Amino acid sequence: MNFKEIKSLCDEKIKEYPDYVERYKKEITALKRFHNNDRNIYEEFEQNKDRIDNRYVLPFLLGFTKTVDLSKDLDMIQVKPGASGGIDIDTDLSPEAKEKVTEYLRNKFGEDRVISVGTYTKMGVASAAKDLMRIYEVPFKESNSLTGELNSQETWDENLERIKFSRSDLYSIYEKYKDILDLVPYFVNKVRQGGKHAGGVAVLDRPVYELIPVDKVSGNLVTAFPESGQVQTLDEVGIVKFDILGISILDVVANTINSINEKMYMIEDDDGLTKIVPQSYIDEKIKEI
């Protein structure tokens, strides 16, 4: 069932439940965003109908829950199934709040029980060829010309075959450095580098060393299992991943609200332009003086 079908059905049913209208408006707005990001919420409801929280109106209107508990406030946490059926929890916060929440979790549960999620990237044909040519000190101009023509959707052999018949000038570069470039297939799909997830953390009931292997990235401990946009492993071993995401637009909204409540002044700024500014702007200028 696509977004339009869900909305059409729920718009009709919500007329019978006026007390749920305000909460429904919030949920249908979020639903549209999820579907725009290729998430099929109806399918997720079907797969997780025994675990749906009854604070939400949408699953009620769709027949997945029998009641709505309005005493439970809606929050900004989104629970969704992981790649292997486990749980993945997303929380949208301001950047400042994100740091405070992460620090709170580490202080409450301990540094060895709250650990950042590690990520990794794999080598494709272009990155493998580029790294090999850099290590063997092939001139950048030749390296860049050849790797810029490589297609990530094709195998190394398919790329060579295409270049051989369409770009003889680039194929001559391959022939010149054949001994080096014939190593490319051995590196494709190998882990290129590890990293740290922007907001992902695992919160554990015991020290991480008793449960899963760890790695170190830029001086920080991270989970060492494969975790990327294509592969998720933590939920396969029963680890719940919390995505504590810092959304900068929330800071913009907060600052806008604060500005609305401030007294405004018309001033001539240093550049000679007349501006309307809040009290906080003037306070900052006074501090500079």
C-alpha cells in the first residue's frame, strides 16, 4: 500500500475519532517523509504487528492495534526493524542535545557499555586502481585519466573490455602499467577503511568486550562488525543500535523562536546598511566593544 492509499483510507477513518486528529496530523506528516525515503511503513507494520506501540494512531486506523493510548506522549524516537529483523531506534535531536544525550548515556551506564558503531567502506574498481597507482607512484595525470573512466557497476574485466574498444588512449595507460593494474581484482570488495557512524551507538547490559569485538577509529573504540548502508550485522547478534542524530535545522527552529520573543531594533550596521536585529545581536556587539 503506497502513501496515497494509506492517507486516503486514514483520512476517511479519522473522521470517526475526533480526539485523535491532532496526533494523526503529526503521524501522517512523518509517514510522507518515510515513504519519500523509500520506506514502506505498511509493510513494516505487517512484519512487526505484535510489537507496535499503542500510542500511535496510524496503526490503529489501519487495523494493526485495537486502541490508542493518548496518555503517552508522542516523542521523536522512531523504532524500525533492522536488516535482519532486529530493532533499530532513531532519535532526532539538535546537535547540542545529541552530545548531551550521548554523554549522559556514557555517564549512566559506563564507557565500556555505550560504544559508537563502527562503519567501513569497501574498494571498488576505481578506488582499488587509484590506490595501487598511487602506491607505485604512477603520475597523477595518467592515474586520474584512467580511473575517471571506470564504471563502478562493471567488473574490472568489463571495464577493460569497454575501454579497449572505445578509449584506446586510456587502454594504452593500462598496457603501460599492466603489472600493477592486473592486481586490481584482488583488492575489489576488500575493506578500504573503517570509520565511526555519525550518531549510531550500541547501549549494552554488560561490558562490550564480553559481547562483540571492537576496533579503534581516530582514538575512539567502535564496534568491529560490518555495518554500512548495505550490510547490518549488529541486529543479527542481538545488539540494538541507537541512532542519536543531530539535526541542525532544529537549532535553526529554536533560534527562530527565541528571536521572535526578543525585542527588535532598527540600526545602521558597520557596512552602512539599515538592519532590523534582535536584542541578542546588540548584546554581542557590546561584548565585542
